[in-house]
Amino acid sequence: MDTLNPLAVVTGASSGIGYELAKQFAAHGFDLIIAAEDDALDVAAAALTAQGGRAQAVRTDLTTREGVEKLLRAVTATRRPVAAAALNAGVGRGGPFLETDLADELEIIDLNVTSTVHLAKGLLPGMVEDGEGRVLITSSIASTMPGSFQAVYNASKSFLQSFAQALQNELKDTGVTVTSLMPGPTETEFFERAGMLDTKVGRSEKDDPAQVAAQGFEAMMAGRDKVVAGSWKTRAQGLAGRVLPDSVKAHVHRGMAAPASGTDG
Ligand SMILES: NC(=O)c1ccc[n+]([C@@H]2O[C@H](COP(=O)([O-])OP(=O)(O)OC[C@H]3O[C@@H](n4cnc5c(N)ncnc54)[C@H](OP(=O)(O)O)[C@@H]3O)[C@@H](O)[C@H]2O)c1
């Protein structure tokens, strides 16, 4: 990729919100390094290229430190400044905490939390040195509520929310901005992967990932600290989350995420 286009890194770009973010970057003239684990990433890279973008795929398991280092090495190997990074890869796991697998819960922390911190540590110094850069961290509206029956996932997003806001403030005089993207329930592979298709939220009508990504991209480019992205319903949920007590939000979350909450029986 030997061009004068700005370079963006997008994790979790093989599907859902990450793929739509990658499309946004490509449509706005960025070259891309996209990362995910499975071979669907190569399909995504080919589709982005067919749409006129330039995408280099790095298949890597971001739950491991070596996997994160592999992505950072690929970025360094371009010898190009990173203009923007969307740290978006993430997974969830629904179910009663006493019954979920510990390995699944630790995977959430390794991917959502640890890899995001590791990548930020690797990418931000170069951006600050260049005096410019845009970072978008995919948090969630879930970051604002205790996640009964999704306890570790919501906590991981609360971590990201706090982390993004803290970095945004720390870096305020550097030319680098850090934006938190807060989607509500969005039509992606997330709920199937999280084993939540029998829940009320899993069965509910969801937001369009393309709309979420477009709003996230716009907020990131504007250097905003955060954006609740998606439909008016999600944005109303975001407003309600500001005033309701945690105990009420946990109860509401129980109604949406408890196993079989979406079935008739
Ligand atoms: N969908 C929602 O309702 C919603 C709401 C709020 C926030 N979010 C957040 O949005 C982000 C994107 O999720 P999505 O909804 O778009 O779901 P998705 O379609 O399942 O996308 C998840 C992405 O993360 C990648 N990924 C998963 N495990 C990985 C690993 N070990 N190493 C590298 N990449 C990995 C996946 O690639 P592989 O398939 O190759 O593993 C995929 O590209 C996540 O952070 C999620 O928490 C989603």
C-alpha cells in the first residue's frame, strides 16, 4: 500500500459494526489494516477492495498478547503513520454467572479489555508524536448499566467507557482524540455468538450496523468524547441510563437478558 492516503486500523472488521466502520474509512479515502481471527476477514478485505478501498488483512487472535503484537508489527511494517484506529473487536456471553464457562468470561476480558489497552499502548505514542490522530473505541450502551445475566460483558464495556473518556482528557492538548462509540442492540452476529438468541434483547428489533458505524465515524472525525449511536430508541435508552439508579437498570437488564426471556413459556 504505497499511497498518500491516510492509514486506519480497524479490529473486528470481518463482520457487523467493524466491517461497516471499515467501509466508512474506505469511503472517506483511508487505506486500511483490518484485523479479525477467522477467514471471513479475507472475504471482507476483498469486498472492501472491490468497493474501491485498499485493505490489508491481518488474521490474528487478539485474545493473546502475541496476537496483538502480530497486528502491531503489521502496522509498523507499513512505515506509515496511523491516522485513525477503531478498536472494535469484542465478544459477549449471556447466562447466569454461576453457570457460564470461566474460559468464556476470561475471553471477554482478554479481547474487550486487555487487547484494547494493549493496542492503545502500541498505537497512541506514534499519533501523539505526529500531533494528530483519531481513535474510536467500541464501548456500548451496556457500559452504563449493570448487566444481569451478562455481568462480565457489561463490566468490560464500563471499563472501556472509563478508559476512553480518561484518555480523551489526558490527550486533550496533543491533537489526538479518543471517542467512545456506544451502540445499543445492533443487528450483527453478536447475540448468536453470545448464546443469547432466546433472550428478549436477542429477539428484539435491532439497529442497523451501517447507521451505527456512520454515526461513530462522524463523531470520531469530529473528535467528540462519546456517541450513543443507532435509532432514536437507543438514544432514548442512553438518556434514561443517565438518570436511573443502578439497581433499576440491573432489573431492566435482567428482563432483557435473562435466559429464555424472549420465549413465550
Ligand atoms: N451488536 C450489538 O448489539 C452491540 C452493541 C454494543 C456494542 N457492540 C460491540 O460492537 C463490537 C463489534 O461487535 P458486533 O456487534 O459487530 O459483532 P460481530 O459481528 O460478532 O463482530 C465481532 C468482530 O470481532 C472479531 N473477533 C472476535 N473474537 C476475536 C478474536 N479473538 N481475535 C480477533 N478478532 C475477534 C470477529 O472476528 P472473527 O469472526 O474472526 O472472530 C468480528 O470481526 C464489539 O466490541 C461489541 O461488544 C455490539
